[in-house]
Amino acid sequence: YPQSRLTINPIHADHRVASPPTQVLPTKPKAHCVLVDAANKFAYATSLGGDIIMQLKFDPLKGTVSPNTPAEIAIAALAELVRIRRSVQPAE
């Protein structure tokens, strides 16, 4: 968190985080939270100091990530997309 890095670590069968990391990536300040999609193909990481969401391709066999396209989305742009989508969706 304070070093502006994201680490990718294996997870043991008993759900413990293994060490050392398989990959260490530089990030914008305060990388905060990582979510992996249900298909285990993509990972999304936030950066509180950079106001972005990083989009990453996840390789579960190697335990590594690579940038997706686009590699990051500005939080402000994402908020605007959500606002637009809500404004065009029919009321339920």
C-alpha cells in the first residue's frame, strides 16, 4: 500500500496466502483492492491515489497478470458511464 505496488501471491488449498509473490507490479499510489472475475480470467485493482481501476488479464496457471486493453479506467469516466447507463435504462 505505501510502496505503490501490487503483488500477486499464490493461495494455498487451506486459503492461506503463500510467499513469495509470483509477481510484483508498480502501481499508482495506494493500490487498494483486487477482485478476480468469476471465470478467473480477469483481475481489477483500484488505486485510491490514482483514482483508477486497473484492468488485468489473469493467468491462473502461471499466477501472473498482464495489462488488459485499456490498462486502466479513470474513476470519473466510470462514474459517468454508470450515470449515462442509468439515465437510458427503462424504469422497472
